[in-house]
Amino acid sequence: MSEDQLDAECSRAGCRQPASWRIDWRNPRIHSTDRRKTWVACDEHVGYLREFLAARDFPVEVAPLAGTEAAR
């Protein structure tokens, strides 16, 4: 487990909880298909962040963050 994964905090504004999910996404209007951005999320905000991106028709993939309880 990398130190970055241990220290990852949720990407939701104002949240300081440890992240256990990764959300990979891209804006097809400005990013080529090989360009992906990644947000990380705690259990409470993973659904909110996924829906926020999906509502904008961005391709979104959600997976457990490696080295966290969600990945087990």
C-alpha cells in the first residue's frame, strides 16, 4: 500500500474523511479518450460524486481504492 493511498482524503468539498474509492472520469468535450482524471471518495460521498459527474454525461468508472478496506 502506498503512502498516497493511506493519506488520500475525499475529493468532496469540505470533507476530510479518508478515501476508499477512486472515481475515474473525463470530460469528452475537452479531453481525448486517453485522458482520465481521478477523484477519490469516502463511503459517504462516492455516490454523490459519481452522480455529479454522470449528470454531466461524463464517462465515469468507480472502483475501490487499492490498499483500502473497500478493495478487500
